[in-house]
Amino acid sequence: MFDEALKKYLKKFGTTPAIALGRGNDNEIAIALIEAVECNTPLPILSDPNNSEL
């Protein structure tokens, strides 16, 4: 589920969001990615690795 959600996110926005590189539950991260794609709202990109948890 996570890999497919990340592919869709990358296809739509072209950047990897911070939460995809952070720590956390893959299913919760996948849901956040799917919601971002559906709402057309990009998530913050990785600029602060300490703030990358969901």
C-alpha cells in the first residue's frame, strides 16, 4: 500500500514528502499520501529530518 501511494504522490507532485522518508507506520503514511493526492495538496518536502514523523 505504501509503495503504491508513494508512486501516485511522486507522479502528481514530483517530490518526495518528508513523511515518506521519516519514521512511522507505513499504512498511516500511505493514507496521508493518498489524501494529499486526492485533495491536490502537496505535503512538505524534507527540510528538517527531525520533523519528518507523521
